[in-house]
Amino acid sequence: MGTNFAGLQPGQFDQEALSQAFAALSLRCVECAALYPALEAQPRYRCDCGGVLDVEAIFQHPWSQEMSLQEGYNALASAEDDFMPQAGAAWRQLFDERAARPPIWSTGDGSLLLDYSGVWRYRELILPLPPSMIVSRPEGNTSLYPVGLENCGDGREGHRRIGQFAGVERLYLKHEGENPTGSFKDRGMTAGVSMAKASGARAVACASTGNTSASLASYAAQVGLPCFVFLPAGNVAAGKLAQTLAYGATVISIDGDFDDAMRLVEQACNELGVYLLNSLNPYRIEGQKAIGLELLQQLDWQAPDWLVLPAGNLGNTSAIGKAFLGAYRLGLIGHLPRIAAIQAAGANPFYRSYTNAFASRAPVQAQTIATAIKIGDPVSFTRARHVIEQTNGIVEEVSDEEILAAKAVIDRAGIGCEPASAATLAGIRKLAQRGIIKRDERVTGILTGTLLKDSATGIPRQPQHAPVAANSNAVRKLLQGLV
């Protein structure tokens, strides 16, 4: 029950080298706490009890090369249990030195290439894969826009309108739509496809509302792996579907919703020997932790008061929360941000459970214009619940109308985002109006996908009028009424 089989091809990788690299890792069930090896003959995504798995690691800083391996492990394990600022200083120095190096992706090799990736720059805290096994485009290095009333800066009135809309003085929006395929999914997919490659998987698959499929198709194409994506028919934005097809994936349209597609792809992977790369895969979550790590580094390791993000399948809530918790334990930051997960009101199972003190799960038949978070039974529910509980977080819902209003503000500011991303700003505004987020608190929000992911929803339609005559008088007459 709970074990998937990836059809490993013997001889495609150095099993001994991989096993040694993963010696400090294990997989733990988030439901019953059962512990499994990080690597088994057949990749494991679920516990025997059916619960999802989380990666547990003993982080090894390069300093441990100057002491015995066991001494290094002991020091870093101590940092996880007891706040240890001296350990944090060493980690900060390491990551800052890597970030300061010039981008040499096209001419460099080895670790210098990895330093330019906004995921593998933090590789000791992500996955201990040998460089030759890593598949990267590279990803990350996304912008953190200061858009608050006070921190926006001069000459950017469009950006300041976002702060006015939110009612927050110090607000930053991190735009994960600036990743190679236009969404945050690339962070997880570089880790997930790297694991597929290292494991000798013969094919990869996922269920998706669009962003996951586009990202997986891209990374799979990079290494020549066949890719199968299960999509809920009629519920994927055209831009995302176009990407998936262009990258060469095989699309399987399911007459049902995302949750149906997820159930079927997991079953198919289990039976047919395909490597599953939804956020059910614990290694994909490890890659998405880099969103939080990069955000902290962009803030000079001064943690914000709040991190607000859209919540669908809850992979990002789980991953960024895990990154913050790990950063705090290692002394990278001095306090934990509170995390606010924002759901669409028509796709709000996590919110419903939160209002019931997480006493039970509350799956729904999801309905929202924000297709990227149109999920009624999220896979990472338990992981995300732990994050909300451990960060004194909150779960909120916003209507489709609130999402579209927030999207219009972000779009008119010249930043732009897909509808699901705008749930972040709608949630910040709602929490600020309720007094939960204070006006002078330092707030960060995640925009998950680029505007071009969905070029229909929430986009103004060009007024229909006769073409203007091709002469200056006609153009002048038209513009005089507009300028």
C-alpha cells in the first residue's frame, strides 16, 4: 500500500556514491512518525499507513571537512535543537559568498554553476546530490519588490498603489513567476527531476492544474525523460497547456477535477513504473524550500513579521514553513515569521479545517477562477498544518471578486501575476483590515506565477472600434481625447 515503483534502470548511476551522499537523510511519516531510509530499491512516496513523507536531514556545512564528520554532525544537530547563532553566521557567510559570485552559467562548470541557481546555492540545506546528477536551468533569483507605503521608494507610484491597497507600510512581493517556466514550480522540479535522474527513472509523471505540468515537461525534456501529465479537462489555462505541449509532454485529459487526476496519476505510477513528481514526492518539497531561503537572504537575513502566500495543494506552505523553521534552528534568522496561507473561498478545505482547530479534514468540490489553487483535497494538508501550528500562523479565505480586484492592482503596477498569485495581496488586505496584520509590520508575500500563465482571466478586453486611418491627423484626433 503506499509504495510507488519507478522502474529503475540498473547501471545508470553510482549506487554507492548516491547512498553515501544520502546517509544523513531519512523519510518520516507526518501522520504516524514511522521512519524510512531516504533511498530504497523502489522510491517511496507514502508511509505504509498512507501518510505522506517528509525529508529529515542532518545538515553538513563545509566546515565539517575541517573536523571529523561525526563532530560536524553533532554540532549541526545541536543547532537544530538549540538556537545557535554561531552556526548561523557560518551558513550566512557561505551563502552570501556564493550569491556574490558573477553569473557564469554559460561558461562555468561544477559547483560554480550551482552557485548561480537560486535553489542549489543552498544545496547543503536542500539535497546532498553530487553535481553531476543535478538538473538545473538555472532557476530562482526572482525579484523581491518593495511595494509598501513607506518602503516603496521614490518614482514608483504604481508600486506604491499596491501598498495603499493592502494598507501596509513595509510590504515586499517576491515574484516566483520570474522562474524559467513562469512559476515557483521550477524550484521543486529541479530537485525532483534531479532525483529522478539519479534514481535511473525511465519516465516521469504528474497531475496538474497547469504550472506543475509545464515545469515538469521542461525539466524532463532537458534530460530526455518521457513525461506524462494528467490534467483536469477544461480546467487548465491555455498558456500553461501550451507550454506543456511545446516541451513535448504527453497530455492525458481527465474527465474530472484535479483531485481525480491526482488519484489516477498516483495509481498509474504505482502500477506502471513511472516516477511521480507531484508535491507528494518529498524531494520536490525540498527544492521549494529555496523560496524561503532566498527571500531571507534578500532581506539580509532579517526575517519579516509575516509571510503570506496562496494555498492550493499546500506544497509551498509546507516547504517555505520548513525552510523558515530550519533557518531559525540553525541560527540563520533571529525569529520565526508568522505564515498566512490564503485560499480561494470556493476551494477552501484548509481554511475550513483551520476554523475547526484542525479537528478534521474538510475536502470540498473546488470552484474558483484561480485555477492554480482549484484543489479540494490537498496532498500536503498535514505538512502545512504543522507549519501553521509551529509558526503561530493563520489560514484565511478570499472571494474570486477579491482576487480579481487584487490582481488588477498588481497588473496596473506593471508587475502582473496570474489570478492565484493575487490571492496573496487580497489576503494581506483582508488581514490588515481585520487588524491581524499591523500597518507597520514587515510583510512579505509570494506571487506564484507570471501574468502570461493565464492571459484571459481578469485581463481587460480591448474595446472594439474601427481601425484608425493611417495618417497623423487621425491619430492626433484620437490621442487628444486621451492625453
